[in-house]
Amino acid sequence: MSRAKLLLCLTFGVGMLACGYQASPQNSGPCTSTDTPGQATVVSITAAPSNAYNCNNDPVEVRFTFTPTDPAQSNSLTDNNVTLTVGDGINPPRDYITAKGFTVGSTHTCVRKNIVSGACAPVGFEFPTSDFSDYGAACY
């Protein structure tokens, strides 16, 4: 993770899984993206399904809505029901994510990464003011 930024995976309600630039089977090699700045608003934090890729300590599924800063992009680049994960796509522990300020209704600076070249998933999200690089200690 460069400059303590974390690219987060997302899951659309239609079931498509897309990850940012994380080391995962979906990504192989460098990618380039166009960035859309905006805000993420947390819409729910619920117990993660037991069969999901979860941290060991009270894992939660965090859902957010992304809204572009530029109103002209709202129709085409707003994303609803996106799942926030950490590391390589794992659901974070409840205490960890709430300690980072992620609570239902909270808003966070977010950048939508639209991949334009490379073998990365098509869309990823980055939270430039949130540092999730320490998730491992909370997770295991």
C-alpha cells in the first residue's frame, strides 16, 4: 500500500466482484485508471455471512454509497450498495472499522478508480484519508 492508502474491494448488488489494485487473483500487473473524487456514505454495518471471507474477530459487512463530487457525474458514476473490505478483500472486524470512524451515516473522502488499462478489475475505491494498513493485527 503506497502512502497508507488502501484500495478497497466492492461488491455490487448484482453480484459482480471488483477489486482495486490489491494483490488478488483478479489482478495481475500494473493498471491505469481514471479517478473520480467523491464521498462514501456508510449505509449499513451488519454481521458478515459466516461463509464469506472474514476476519476472525466479529467480522462485519460494511456497505456504502459512492457519490461523485462533480454533480455532472452523478448519474453515471454513483454506486450504491458497495461492500467495503480491507487487505485482500476480507470483511473487517466491527471494533476495528468503527474505531476508524466508519459508522452508519458517516461520510468519508473516497476516490472511484475506473480501470482503463491493465488486468485489474474494472472498478475500485480508495479512501485517501483512512489508513487500513494495520488491519492484520485486528483481524487475526
